[in-house]
Amino acid sequence: MERLFDRGLPAGPIDPEDAYLDLGIPPGTGRPYTVLTMISTLDGKAVVGGKGSTWSLGTEVDHVLFQQIQRNCDAVLVGAGVMRVDDIPYPRITPAETRRRTDLGLRPRPLWIVISGSGRLSPDLRLFEADSSDTMLVTTESADPEALRALLGKTRIAAFGRQELDFGAMGRALREVHGIRRLNSLGGPILNGAMLEAGLIDELFLTLAPKIQNGRQAVTLFEGSGRPQDQLVGASLVSLYRSGDELYLRYRLAGS
Ligand SMILES: NC(=O)c1ccc[n+]([C@@H]2O[C@H](COP(=O)([O-])OP(=O)(O)OC[C@H]3O[C@@H](n4cnc5c(N)ncnc54)[C@H](OP(=O)(O)O)[C@@H]3O)[C@@H](O)[C@H]2O)c1
């Protein structure tokens, strides 16, 4: 792997395990500073198939960087759609990793937060095999009460907003009540669209996979309602790495 440029660090070959060790992610004020991690094909597709297809889009180097970004953050955020398709388990956190995180002032074990307006998540998701204090369902007051009952004891549950999720209230509670200062969102695209419009995404870590799917049914990185051409969200490039033909871009979004 090669560092092309990154905040004044020397360019040249680097082990992926060392590349994203200290991302210098700031702590955020009033809400957690939020970095989004996504991968897309050259033709801009973020979803190319069913379970496991997103993971197999990237190489082993991408997978290492993906995990290193999480290791810089107190918490991980993920949409219900991702959990329903990919059923991501809670990561294995060794005692040494807990010590490393504590030394850096991070939450000793990452808090994994799932966003679901309906609350309709299977209690059998692998994530809920983790200690219930390490996961949280974020929902609304109009969630399905029966679905929430099935999750009692499996995870923490918090509701923000009546019909629509109140991202502002969620951000304040995560920062002030739960001490989350650095948040890594894993998407997916519907959640990204809503968070972008709420002004809650500070940075985008984008892996560009040298692959083309073709086809008109492209689900892109952000599946919100869209913006007029004179109101596009700008971004500035913070760092650029490559491994073979795969590129790893870090952007800071305008307004962050
Ligand atoms: N290329 C990549 O890097 C990447 C990254 C992540 C995921 N993916 C892929 O994306 C696919 C899933 O996409 P998706 O767009 O359906 O996923 P998603 O954004 O994870 O899920 C959408 C669901 O999340 C909840 N949600 C999102 N925004 C909400 C809001 N503002 N308020 C309340 N609830 C909200 C809703 O759940 P309820 O219906 O329960 O209310 C909604 O149906 C999977 O195939 C996954 O592999 C790709």
C-alpha cells in the first residue's frame, strides 16, 4: 500500500495496519464528530448484490482500513437496512484493545448503534449477542411496540422524535449522556441521505473499487431526496492512499 498524501506525513509505501492508526478525528461539540465509511464501484454503485456483496467489493487492504477507522471512534452507527442484509456481528475486543482504547480516551468498548424508525429488527441479529450495554437501538416514538418488546434485555433502546427521527436530539444525547465524541457511521445509503440533509456528516472515507457493475438500478452512496445543482455539498480531500488499483479517499465535507 502507498500513501500518496496525508496531512503533511511523508509519501511512500506503508503497511495498511499503520496507515490509519491516528486519524486525528476531533471530539465534536454539541454532537459527536461523525465520519462515514463507504465503498463504491467506478460507476458509483454502493449496492451490487445481497448479503456479503459490499464486503467482497473491497480487498483485504480495504477491510483493514475499514476496521482501523472504527478503532479511532467511540461508537459505530449503522442503518437497519444494513443489519437486515448483512447481519454484522459485534467485533471481538481483546483486553489489549480495551486498554489501547482507554489510553486514547475512547469508550473502552465501542457502542454499536442501530437506527430503525420502525424498531422492527430481529432479536436474533448477531449484534445482539454482545453485552446489551454495548449496543443501542435508536428509534422514534412511533416504533412498533411489539417489535421493541422483543428486543428488551437484548439492547438499550432510545427514542428521539415522534414520527421522524430527531437527529439533533440523538446527537446531543450521544455526546452529553453517553459520552460519544467520535462516531463512525457505516451507512447504508438511505441513512446517509438523511444524515447528510441533517448536516451530521463531517467526513467521508470512500474506497473506490476498480470495478464496474453497469445497469440503471444504481443505489448510490447517498439515497436522500436530492439537491438542486446549485446546492451540491462540496468536500475537500484530506488524504489519499492506494493499493494496486484501489483508492482510499478521505474527504471533509463543506460546513463540517
Ligand atoms: N457500499 C457501501 O459502502 C455500503 C455501506 C453500507 C451498506 N451498504 C449496502 O446497502 C444496503 C442497505 O441499504 P439501505 O439504504 O437500505 O440501508 P440503511 O440506510 O441501513 O437502512 C434503511 C433503514 O434504516 C432506517 N433508517 C434510515 N434512515 C432513517 C431515518 N432518518 N429515520 C428512521 N429510520 C431510518 C429505516 O429502518 P426501518 O425501516 O426499520 O424504519 C430504513 O428502512 C445493503 O445491501 C448493504 O450491504 C453498502
